[in-house]
Amino acid sequence: MESKKIILASASPRRREILRENGIDFEVVVPSGEEKNIVGEKYSEELVNECAIAKAKSVWASTQFVGASSTSPIIVSCDTVVVNDGTIIGKPKDREDAVNILKSLSGKTHIVASSVCVMKGDDVKVAHEITKVTFRKLNDKEIQDYIDRCNPLDKAGSYGIQDEGFDFAIKVEGNIDNVIGFPMKAFNLIV
């Protein structure tokens, strides 16, 4: 990767951790403005791509480098969604919502879809990645215990596959980094 300043357009601690683990040096600038709410919508790759691009453009517009292509940073953004039965589910509103989301994923396969955007001035590249995750059948006590232990209210799908003791997933088809929150495989295709 060329040695330009990289800005991660995200507040996600999981994204920062994945990039650091992969030896990428970056600064964080959180996108301004309200994120488009796509929860409850029918999943499409284009919709997730649009959200990732919007985050990058928001940070690009807020940087001091606008219009200066030789000193322009590389803006990296990502949008990750959990899709159950073709519908996008987001972060739970509260504990009860987290319980209901986890019950809806119990004993089924869902997908985690991410779009990563790399913006270098006017050059915008986007890559999309899908990972299938199958949960075993969960009982109410397991769900309650997990929520008590890990408080997954800040996570799409109400779970963090990387959480200590998380054993709901019995099969992961694809890149686990994508499920954690940043699709390194897709990112490496476009940088």
C-alpha cells in the first residue's frame, strides 16, 4: 500500500482493532451527520455500498485536504449489516429487542454483509463481502446470560462473534473478520 495518510471513517473499536492487527497505521475521524437508517429494509449490495460511500464522503468533506490531491489522505469506511430472512437487522434498541433478535437467529443461518470503501480524492472504490453464520438452537437462559455477560447492545445482530465464551455459532462460511466488523479480504482487493 502506498504511504499516504490513512483515515478510518468509523467510531467502531472492532474496526480499529482489526486494522491494527493487520499492521495498518491510521487516524480516526468519525463521520458527521446522521447515518442512513436501513434497518428493516430488504437487503441489497447496492444499499450497503451506498452507506459505506456516504461515510467516506462525510469524512472527506470534513478534512482539510479537500481539493489538494497530492496531499489527500486515503479515507477508509465500512458498513456492516446482519441480514435475517432477506431483511436487514440492526443494533438492538434495548435488552428486550436484543433477546428478540437472538431468538430470531436461533437455529438458523443468517448473513453478515459488509461494504468497504476506499476513497483517494475523486477515486472511489467499493468492495462487498458476505459471510454466512449458522447459530445452533438457543434457549432463553443462554440468551439472557449472554446479554448479561457481554452487553451486545452496540452490535448489529445483538452479538459479537469475538466475545469471550460466545458459542452460538456452529458454522461460519467466509471471513470471520467480516463478522467482527471489517472485511479485510474485500479491503485488500481495492487498496
